[in-house]
Amino acid sequence: MAQNKEDSPHPLSMDSLFRMKAKESIGKDFPSFTATFGSLVINNDALKGKIVFINFWFEACPPCIAELPSLNKLYDTFCRNKNFEFLSFTYESPGKISLLKKKYGLRYKVASVSSQECYRLNQNNGFPTSIILNREGKIIHLYTGGDEDRKKSAQFIATEVYNDIQEALTQ
């Protein structure tokens, strides 16, 4: 239960609130969806049996943009593994996605969905949010927020996220 400042000598930080909220999502099924990624239509059923990394972002979000180079590296590391899938959702328009993929050199699948759909799928969290699903489509990790500093963002992705995906793939 969250405490307010008057009840606690140590008020909860936004980071600790995000962690508490993320814990509530762990073990739950990822919401049903159908989305178009370029010419591919993907839904939950297409992901069964795979470890799935899902990222939610938009261009006007500085921490979202800061992590894009590291997400490309993450994608490059795992993309040849047939048991892994990398998906990205944004509420940018399909035309804008095409421009952004070129601008930032994005090599992974990006789908345009409404902002309401982004929030529904990312468990009503902010941006960026990244989620890892197990082979049954259940949420095993959820990370919300990020750093505007590319080096700090890269360090988090290279250690925490990479290790969590690697561990899930070996189970």
C-alpha cells in the first residue's frame, strides 16, 4: 500500500512506484492484440513458444529516443534466435514510423497503434515501457521509464534487459 508523506519519513519515489506497479503485472497474460508491422500481421497466437521483447515509445519522449541505439543492439544480438521476437509499438503514424526508422536506423518491427492501445498494452504505464513475455505469453519483466542519457540507458539495457532475455531463453 502506498503511503503519503505524512505517514512515512521516506516518501515513495516515482521509480519505486513504477517498480511496485510492475510487480502487479508479473505473471499476468499479455493483453490480446492484433497489429500490423509493415506487411506482417501479428497477434498473441503468433508469439506462443517464443520469448518476446516489446517496447513502447514515441518520438517526443527523450528517454525513448535515448534508448533506440541500444535497442538496435539488443535486436541485433537476439534476432537470429528462432525462439525470440522483438516488437515495438508507438502511436506515431505509419508514415512517420517509416521516416523514424530511417532517421534512427531502426531495424526491428514497429507497429502504429492508437495512444489508447499503447496504454492498454503497456499496462497503463508511461513511456518508454518495455515488457518481456515468456513462451506462454505471460509478463515476466516490465520496465517503465528511462534515462535521457544514452550511456546510462545503454548500460541498463546491456545489463538488466539483456540478462533477463538471456535467462528467459535458457529456461
